[in-house]
Amino acid sequence: GGAKTENITTTPQFTVTGPQPPQIGALRPDTTLVTVSIGGNDIAWSSLVEPCYTPAPGFDAKCRSDATTARRMNDALTVLGPKVSATLAAIAAKSPSAPVLVVGHGGTFGDRGCGPYVPTSDADAAFVVQFFVRMNGVLADAARANGARFVDVAAAAVGHDACAGSDRRWFEGLVPRSFTMPLHPTHEGHGAMASLVVAALP
């Protein structure tokens, strides 16, 4: 958890079990498959959407109309593309014969808020969804430019956001209703995402 692009290529990652070497060290010339889910922590996406949160249901932060929020999101996405591209190029150089699947982001937010789990207005929740559409566009472009394949999670996750019932929820919100970390996939969500990866295998 918490990995950034540099933790794949150059920088050890410090975890509760001690420092972990850069992930790329696990790759070999004969590696047959690489899956990558990266980028969200590089841009600290959760901090980008914080201006959308409200203190109680019925309020509207109107982050969708805030110029500072828009600028921060735009700046973050501008920086993200080159970082992901460089990471994918390094992976391809280490394992040139391996198919590389880039797993997309999004799904936590749907078209409505539901405090305290997704404490936003409906309009701002939809705005955050569009931010992830743009982010996935950046990831998909980087994948395409480096001969990788993009796996769209957000489209399949519609109706399974953090506001959904326990029988349909793939993601937890700001306040989780299970042992899952806040703003992360649930057990069911991980299973669904794994199925999407398998379906995308060449």
C-alpha cells in the first residue's frame, strides 16, 4: 500500500514489515506477465478530492466550481503521464516479452454522495467521477505509448461504489463499513478487479 512509481523502479518502499526493494527487481527476461496498478499515490488523489467533502448531508461544497481544485487536478494529471510512461518503459526493458496490463483507478465514487462514507453532494460526486475518467485517460495513453494494455476498472464498477449496499460494494469510502482500509477495494472488489485482469489477458 502507498506505492508510487519510484517504488517500482528505483526507490525502496518502507512498510510495516520493513523496507521493500524496488518492485522491478522481481522481473526477469523470461517473465510472462506483469500487472501494474500505480499512479494514485503519485498524485495523492485523496487530497485532491478533499475540497469536495462536506460536514453533513445536504451541504454542497461546490468543489466542481472551484478554480484551485481544478488547477491542482490539472497539474497532477500533467505530471502523472510522464511518470507512468517512464515506469512502463523500464518494465518493458527488463521483461521485453511479457504482456503488461495497466489496471485503472476509480470506482470509489459514483453519481451520488452518502455521508459519512462519501461525504459530498451528488453534483460533486459526479465531478470526482469525471476526474477519474481523465486520470484513466492518462493511464490508458501511457499504456498505449509503451505497448501495454489498459484494464478499465471504473466502467465495470458503476453501481458498486462506496455508497452501494454490502452485497454490491466493491470499494469502501472515507469511513469504511468493513475491515477494508478507507478508500480502497473490498474483498469483493479485489475479486472483481482480478476477473477484469484475467479477461484482459492476451
